[in-house]
Amino acid sequence: MHNRKLGPFQVSAIGLGCMNLSHAYGAPVSAEQGERVLLSALDAGVTLFDTATLYGFGANETLVGRVMKPYRQKFTLASKCGMQGVDVNGDGKLVRVIDGRPATLRKTCEDSLRRLQTDVIDLYYLHRWDKTVPIEESVGALGELVRKGYIRSIGLSEVSASTLRRAHAEHPVAALQTEYSLWTRNPEIAVLDACKELGIAFVAFSPVGRGFLCGTLQDVSTLHATDIRRSMPRFAPDNYTANLQQLTAVSQVAKDMGCTPAQLAIAWLLHRGDHIIPIPGTTSLSHLAEDLEAANVSIDAATIAKLDRLISQHTVVGSRYNAQSNSEVDTENF
Ligand SMILES: NC(=O)c1ccc[n+]([C@@H]2O[C@H](COP(=O)([O-])OP(=O)(O)OC[C@H]3O[C@@H](n4cnc5c(N)ncnc54)[C@H](OP(=O)(O)O)[C@@H]3O)[C@@H](O)[C@H]2O)c1
């Protein structure tokens, strides 16, 4: 697979999102399956692995650390801080909390390093901007971690172009990670251009629309009770049915091109700019192989224009986040 620039690193054009091995879309996979997916990705040439303190409340970092430790020199390791599980009620139950205070970020980094079994994290993102803390303070704390050698570079997630510029003025930002796909176009407003101008890589999360763009998830009532998509408006049954209708034509485009809808979705992102790095997530070896093959799919300008007519923020039914999650991001909600 060809490489793309991410801060000081050259990484595979498609990275692996490790989240759903431990978190988010139903029950976590077995340790053995998690190991198989991670090692198959490495074998297939993936050199960017994305995890976070939040995922499985530490379990995902622990999995990545255990499995990937012997290969640590072969890939760029990305993790995140600023959003984690906290026992707020003292009853042993962890609740997701956004906390961007410098002392918290320093402590979280120590915990990440221990779980990841490494001396240094290549790219450490602020997972969410804690709006009660000026962005300069949180980013300043991450800059201190760079100077101390605990992390090599800084990223942000789900922030607007203006917040990105403020952060970048405080300390160089290597990457911005934000949701971007055929059905989530808000980065096109300003932040994609800001990244390009500032030389910041844009890491596209949920590139296959959390499964929607693959065409395989037909019935949302089959989702696991704990699946976070159940709380997302565009996965609500009526909205989802309407969205699936739009996918028929998109799938036909993929068929005409001789690829799968998932490959079309990932290839579309790769064609939107050289600074864009999609990180699909999967628990399945066959889906992994399928997704990585997208690096070899070419899309011409006429097809890009056709896709713009078939699916975009103007056609999709339902916002991507519910009100609570939306209040936690610094980006537009579509
Ligand atoms: N910064 C943030 O706030 C944030 C938020 C969300 C995610 N992320 C990162 O982005 C990564 C990817 O995002 P994501 O997992 O939310 O969304 P995604 O990659 O768009 O979609 C993952 C879903 O699609 C399915 N899938 C993947 N490839 C498939 C294929 N070829 N055919 C059929 N189904 C397929 C997976 O199911 P199977 O397991 O069955 O393949 C899974 O349910 C995460 O792992 C995480 O690292 C970051």
C-alpha cells in the first residue's frame, strides 16, 4: 500500500481503527480474534493503528499493547486522551467523562503508556476539546509531553477550523481526526482546507459510515443492545430505512466500477485529498482485506460528481449525533 504523510511519519494510506475490537458496536470480540485482526492488518501493510484511552475504558489500549509490542518499530501508534471512564458516583461503574485539564492529560498519558507497553506514543490526540478549558491549555499540556519525550506528536479530534488554528498556534498539530465519509460531509465546510493549508493530516474516522455505507447492515433492530449506533438519529429505524434507499444507487456505482460499496466509500476519501487518511474499523478478517483493497480503486471525476448528486449531507435523513453527543463536539452536526 502507498504511504501518506502524517506529521513526521509516513503511514499507510489506510490505517486501522481498533475501537470496535473492544468497544462501541456490541460485545467486544474475543482476545484471539482481536489479535488476528491486528496482526493481519500489520501483515497486509497497515502502519497506522488507532486506539484511545476511552475504548473499552482502557481495554483496547491493553489489547493493542499486548499484541503489537513485538512489532512496535514497524508502525505508527496513535492513541487519545481527554475522554475516559471515571467512577463518578463511587459505585465502581465507569462513566464517560470529558476532561482536558493539564493534570488529567498528564496522568492519562502515563496510563496509556503503561497499557500500550511502550516508552513513547507516536501520535496522541485530544479526543474531545473540553470546552471548560481553553484549547491552548490542553494543547500546551500535550506540548509538554512532547518535550518530555512521552509522545512524539499531537492530534485533535472533532474540532472546528478556528479551534484548530488556535491549537496549532500553541503547538504544531500533526493530525486532525474527524468523522468524514460520503454521508458525513461537515469537514468540507472549512476544516479540510485548514488542514491542507497548515500541513496537518486529516484522519477520517467512521469512513464506511459505521457500517452503513457497506450495504450489509439492513436491519437496525438486529444491533446489539449496547451498540452506540442505537442512539444515533440516522440509525433510528425510520431514518435508516430512508437512508438505505439512497444506498441502492451508490451500491450500483460500486458494482459498475467492479468494487464493493465499502471499497468505494474508502477510495472516495482517498481521492478527496492527499492529506486524508481513512481508518476503517472491523472485527472481521474478510472485511479487513476488502477495506484495504480500496487503496487500489481509482475513481474518476465524473463518478465523484455522480456520488455528490446521489448522497451527501443534503440527502441523508437524520443527524449523525444525538443532542448530548453533539454538545460535546466543536463541529457541525450532519
Ligand atoms: N475520534 C473519534 O471521536 C472517533 C469516533 C469513532 C471512531 N473513531 C476511530 O475510527 C475508527 C473507525 O470508525 P468506526 O469503527 O466508527 O466506523 P467505520 O470504520 O466506518 O465502520 C465500522 C463498522 O463497519 C463494519 N465494516 C467495516 N468494513 C466492512 C466491510 N467491508 N463490509 C461490511 N461491514 C464492514 C464493521 O463491522 P465488522 O466488524 O463486521 O466488519 C463495523 O461495524 C474506529 O475504530 C476508531 O479508531 C474515532
